[in-house]
Amino acid sequence: ETGVTQSPTHLIKTRGQQVTLRCSSQSGHNTVSWYQQALGQGPQFIFQYYREEENGRGNFPPRFSGLQFPNYSSELNVNALELDDSALYLCASRPLAGEDNEQFFGPGTRLTVL
Amino acid sequence: AQKITQTQPGMFVQEKEAVTLDCTYDTSDPSYGLFWYKQPSSGEMIFLIYQGSYDQQNATEGRYSLNFQKARKSANLVISASQLGDSAMYFCAMREGWDGQNFVFGPGTRLSVLP
């Protein structure tokens, strides 16, 4: 059973650019969530996807968007990058209905916006 | 209002001793789950322990135990026999509802284990 994987590991972009981060969920998990973790803070929920549709969103602007594919892998897209978007982006997957709904996190993508 | 509060930005503990990391939460939902995660410097979030709001007994997982006091809305993590590898950030998190879409994380506590 493979765990959650994310790519790329690190990324450097400049202000105004667009970025796409990728996540492959753990086998058998149909729900994917994305989090932004700024330096020195806890992760902040961006949104969740279930069966290719967004079914929950945190307090993030529309320039943060996502996709989920039939194989349950997912993308996070951020348009018009701002300096404050520099953070560790974490993807987590889980089965929708589970005994404890534990989430399994990937290693994250560290995004730096210059 | 903060849903998860971790009042200890940093904690020190001597190797082989026990340490308690504090977490209080705020929710009006009768069904919720409480989680603790460890995040080493590599960045990956590692699941440690889970407590459901309807669980009668405190959760335990090896050296980790969760001191769940529902009336006080507190879910403290106890690490027994600390090891040097336990040095990391520790986050308390809550999922509201039986199928909560959102895990809310606290600000974290940095634990340093001293040799």
C-alpha cells in the first residue's frame, strides 16, 4: 500500500505567476484535502475534494483552485501568486467513511514566491 | 475565536521522562474527533493518536496517550519515556461532525528532548 505522494518537493516562483501542485492519494482513499502551512504556524484548510468535486472550502480566495481525477489524484492551482503564498502545501487523503476519519498526509511541497 | 488552543509554544523534557502537551478545543457539535500529529523538521505530518467525542476511554498508542476531559474540552497528549527522536512540532487538530470536511489545527508546540 503506497502512501500519499506530492510533487514537486520544492518550487520557486515569482509574484504574479501561476503554479500547479500535485498529489497522489493513498490507495483506496477517495477524499483529498489541501492545506497551507505558513512558517511557524499550523496548517490551514484550503479545500477538500470527493469524487472529483469540491465539497468543502476554507477561507481562501478563488485564485486557489483544484481538481480531482478519476484515480483520486489531485491538483492544487494557485493563480496570480503573492509573496504571502510562500508556504508548505500539504495534501492529505482519507476514506470518506472510516472508523476515525484519520487523514494521511504527504510530505508536502515547499513553495517560495519571490 | 480559536477552535484549537495550544498554550505552550515550546516545551523541554529530559530524555526518558514523561511530558504533557496541552490542547483545548471549542465546538458546539456533539460529534467530533481529536487528533495529534507530529511534524519533524522534514515537514511531513505524522499521525499519533485519535480520540472520538463519544469514546468512553482515553486513547493510547504505545508511548502516546490522550488525556481526554470532555467537560473541560481538553485533549492533552502525554508522551511517556521521551526519546531524542521525539523532538519535533506537535499539532492538536479537531474534525467536527461525523464526516467533517475540515480539520482545524492548533498553532503547535515545539518539543525539545534533552539528552
